[in-house]
Amino acid sequence: MSIEQLLLEKWRSLPPDKQQEVIDFVEFLEFKTNSANQHEVKSKFKPSLGKRLREIREEIVASGVPLLNWEEVEREKAERRGGYQ
């Protein structure tokens, strides 16, 4: 059995919320890998993630919509992943 098949078999045996955690972790590793590579190749045409997030926050604040607290963020994240627990 290949490592790919083993990983897929183990992933399939997990409940949906744990499958999502695995996907999130893989995306984190991918982001970390890409971030390390970006130090070598800087693109002046793409704003950094942090800069874009600050811009989005400013737009939300300017619109008058109240920002979420950490509990509300966690609740929304859980709901989008299949239900709040």
C-alpha cells in the first residue's frame, strides 16, 4: 500500500469534523511551504496577506458592521464546517 493510499484510508475512517481538521492542517503546511519559498521570490504586484486582511477589516469597520469577538468567530467557523458544538 502506498503512503497516498494509507493516508486516504485513514482520512476516510475519520468523522467529518476531523477530516476537515486534516484538510486545514494540510493547507497550513502548504501555506508554510509557499511562505518559505516567497522569501526567495517577492512579488511587488500582490499585497501580503496581512495587508489585505487589514484592508478588509477597515472596510468592515467603515461600514458600521460590528466586528466579531473570538467566541463569535469560533462559532461561525464551526457552523461553516458543519455545525456548532
